[in-house]
Amino acid sequence: MAGTSAPSLAWRLEKTGHVDSTSDLVGLRAREGAPEGLVIWAESQKKGRGRLGRSWISPPGCGLYFSVLLRPPVPGEQLASLSLVTAVAMAEGLSGACGMEIGLKWPNDLRIEGKKVGGILLDFVPEGGKQPAVVAGIGINLRTPLGGFPPKFAKQTTSLEGAGRRLPEESELIGGLLERFDQWYRTFLDSGFEPVRQRWEALCDGIGSQVSVPLAGGTAAGKVAGIDAAGRLLLDTGGGKLLSVDAGEIIES
């Protein structure tokens, strides 16, 4: 919590082969009482998950697929902010490892020149529990070949190698990502969400762009102005009005 001094996480990295889902495996271990810091890293996933019920294509040799167990001592309403904490850490870690700018799109996309290169999905265990554990699932496209993405997403998706970057060894890459994750997680626990919010906005590649977000009662449209203190998207709808959006899919004009 803000005002405390959070210790560094003692990462316990477990490498595995072909699994259904790293997040499901970490969730199971969370239910068994595993302490935070567990990381399960898989060669491939059969049932990798993305937002809004989508699958995350996870073939062997093409990506980095891992999930992290956290048990943050913060109120339940702050837990969703960990998606943005994770995004900042992954963007910085990838930028440092690959020597290129990684942008962020609300709420959980990692991007290169506007194309998605990675994503983050949070699970809570138990879902709806008073003080649930958080499972942060992370997928990064390392070397997906041309034509390897579903046609529906091919124009909006890329990989690090596809963007012309040589990659470090995967063990070195994940080590660097976890080191940056530890730094930002402790910042969040020590100082609250505000430093994360500021850094997320600095990394966002869509500030000022015109977008729309389909909502239950219609569609919200405006320019991306940033995020608020709860991690909600802020849209400038004109006339000095800011609209906050807590969930949805950004459609860029």
C-alpha cells in the first residue's frame, strides 16, 4: 500500500512445454496457496486467452507466453490497475531489450508503430473474492511468420522480428521483463497508481487520436485524453467535456 516499503519479489520461474493455458496453471496454484512471485512460462498454449473471450494464438517457437502470480495488499477496487502496471513494465522491458519504442493502447495492448505485438489479461482468484490473488497473463509475438496471424487481425498485428528487430535469448528477455515488472509493482505498492498513470500516458501512442468505443447504451466518441486515477480511459468529447470509460474496445478512426 502507499506509504509502505514493498520488498522485491522473489521470482520463481517454472518453464514448461505445451499447456492449455499458463494463467489456468497459475490460477490453480493460487488456489492451493502459492505465494506471489510464481511465474509459469510455456513453449505453447492450446487455449491461450485474450480479452473479450478471444483466443490468443500461441504456437511453439513464435512467442513468449507466461503468467505471473501476485497477491497485492491493496483494496479490491485497485486491482484492475495492475493491468496498466503490467503494460508499463512490459513496454519498458521490451523497449530496452529490442532497442525500439513500444507503445501502449488502452487497456492492455503493446504496440509497434500502431500494430499489436503483445497483450495482457488479468484473472482474479477466486473471482469475486474479498482479497483475490491476481494472475497477470502476458503474450508477446516474437517471431510469428508472415501469414501466421488470423486474417481478421493480420493488418493490425506484428511481431518483434517482423518489425525488423533481433531478439535476445528468450531466457534473457523474460528475465529483463520480470526485473522491470518488479520495479513497477513495488512503485505501485509504495506510491500508488499516480506514477504508473503518468508513465502509461507517456508511453501511450494514441493520445489525441480520434476513437470510438462501443458501449451498452450506444457508442462513445472523442479524442484520447489519457487515463484517470482509476485507470479508466478519458475521452475528450468536445466542449471541455471528458468522458471516462471503464471497459470496452477502442476503434481507431
